[in-house]
Amino acid sequence: MRSAVFALSTVVGFFAFGQSSRAEQEAPATPESLTAKIETLRPKQLVWREIGWNRCLLDGLKQSREQKKPVLLWAFINADPQGERC
Amino acid sequence: MFAGAAREAVFSNPTVIRRLNAEFIPVSVSAARMHTPPQDIEGRLLQAAGRVAPAPQGIAVLNSDGQPLAWTLMFDSDSAVLDFLDYAKRRFREYGDRSRPFESERFQRFPSMREPDAAYTGGLRAPASHPQGEACPGRPQHPKGTLRVQVIGRALDDRGQPGADTLHQSQYVQDQFEIPVPMQRLIAAALSGAEFGPIRVPDGFARMLVFHAFLGQIDVRPLENPNGGHSKIAVYEFWAQRTSGKDGKSVLRLDGTSHLVTDAAPQGEMQHFRHSVKLTWEGFLELDGNRITRLILSGEGTERLTWNAPQPPTGTLSEVAFLPAGRSINFDGKVRYGLIGKPTGSD
């Protein structure tokens, strides 16, 4: 008998938990909750953003003269690959 | 495709990243500035460098005067990328300034596909900076109040969680667009009736919201496909309803759906692709008078994308050897997109 009560309470508890989870999932979105959801899409690290690209050629040439390093120029058509689809 | 493929295959290589940051001055520019009438000294330098480029876009090594020591569009292999960096440093040691004459060495693919050298005819000296009060065209300025919207899109795994691949645009994209102040005024006026009940969002604004929500490179954009792809289905609809607000400020809830289908058969340089994006949207638009002060929008659904890149050259395996063609894509799965917009100057 005790095991039957335990089993019943477990089943009831399971469904109660399920309803609670569903209720949480179906809670109306707020600007804050939606922002948090979108932010989960943003990776912590983007490997292609680890190069310190300078968008100003004049500034790059100035640094080249000062640091005696060559300029590696990446010339691309369409969007800026640093922040946009390309 | 070149820029996306170069970003994925060349500039995501850890050794290349480390060497570029340590041994070079990395500069990125829009190739359009090399091929349009220059507005300033920087534009003239870029145009002179572009005159000896073997292709409309590419990767160059410049000396400190902005003269191209070498250009290439592709590389024979991953190791050839590192060889190119060594070669670039040697060229710079020899011709780092204008004390010795030289010609630009040019490659379609480094080092095996070389083109005739070309004489640089720029004869320009680069000033240290742009004239005082003039912004660099490479760093565009936006008028105060412009809403800058960042778009993030990601493939979801079987559990509905963001996938692990953030390198390839077939799995992860980020993009951005702006809503100028005059357009914000039009949108605010069109939505002024939203306090009395749901009203349909103007088509032009709805189109902006769905325009950037797709995986893959620019070539597979479902709307206004840049390569002439045919739009088979282009249905999008958003509704707005005021949820709260006072003193001229209001928060509108946005709900919408979108279904975009585009395809293209091989034609000229255009590759075959088929793209379908079907999303359900929810979000918020915050207004202060006739200005948009915040946009938050999330779209979730399914996406199918096939892009058949041309076969790589015989015996070549590395993506760096066929950058303009890109890599083939075959994606069919769940996706989520997020748009977050804030006025410039609010970060």
C-alpha cells in the first residue's frame, strides 16, 4: 500500500513539475527575457574577430612606418567582414 | 563570396591570426574604394594600389608608403598562406620604402599561378592622418539617433540549443543595418494607432526586419538576391500592439511570421542554390515620441539551404585555393535569429 501511495505521489509530482515547466516556458516574453534569449545566440569568442583589423589605411601606414612592419591589406567587395555578413 | 571564404579559411587560422597581429599591420578596406573616383588622399592611395591588383578584390602587402609589394587572390594550400607571410616580410625588407624601385608581384594563386609584374604608378606620399575634421571613409559615421540594429542568427542543435559552429556562415551569421531618423518618424507615425488594438506593421519596415535573417553568404540572400536569384515566395507580416507607456513613451509588442523561398540555376558565375526560411517572430519596439529607442526581435523556425560551389581544382583540398567560389552548403534544420537595435551614442 505504501509503495502504491509513493508511486502515485511520484506520478502526480512528475505531472505537476511538467505543468510548472510548461507554464514557465509559456510565460509571456518581456523585453528583458527576450534580450536574454537573443544574447544566448552570441558566442563568447569569435575566432575571426581576433585579428586587429584597422579600417583606416592612413592610420595603418602610420603604424607601419612607426613599427617598421608591412601592411597586410584585405580588400573585399560587399559588406565589412568584421561585423557583417560577407 | 571571397570575403566570407577568406574570413573562414584564411583569417581564422590560429597561426595566421597570431602572425598578422604580431608581424604585420592588418588593414581591411572595401574594394569599392579602389575602383571608384577617390575623394581624398586615402582613396587615391587605394585606387593606385587597385590599378595593379590581379582581381577586383584580394590580399596585398603594402610598404609604409602604401605601395603594393604583392597581391594575391588565393593560395595553393594552407601552408602557402604562411609562406606568403614570409615572402611578404622579405619583400618589405627589400622595398619597405621608396629608396629602391620595384614592381608589384601579382598572383591569382600564390605561389603557383603568377601573373606578370606591374609597375606602380601612384607616386603618392601618405600623410599621417586625415585632415582635421574629416572622418576616415573606412569608419562611417552615423547621425545621432540612427538606430543601429545588430542581427545574430544561429543554427540550433537537436535539443534546440545554439550549435557549436560559429566559424561558418552556414551555421552562424551576424549582420547589421541602420534605421535613419527620418524613417523612424515614418514608422512611429504608421504605428500611432497601435494603442487601440493590433495594427499591421508597414510593409517596408517588416521587410527590413526579415531582410537579414538567413544563414549563408550574401549570394544566397532570399530577398533582393544580389546575383539575380528568383524569389518564389516572399511572405512576411508583422502586427504591433501597445502594451505600456506614458509621457510620450510607449512599448509595442511585435508578432509576425515570414516565409521566404529563393532559388537560382547555374548562370554565368552564379552557382546553383535553393534557400527557404520560415520563421515565427516576437519582439518589442520602444518609442519615445517619433524616435525608436529600442528594438528587440526574436525569430525562430526552420531553414533549408543548398549551395553548390564549383568543384575545387584537381588535387586541391584546401578552401584557400578557391576562395571566390566558397564551399558547398547543405543545411536543413532549426534556426533562431535575434535583432537588437539601439540608437547610436547609446552604447
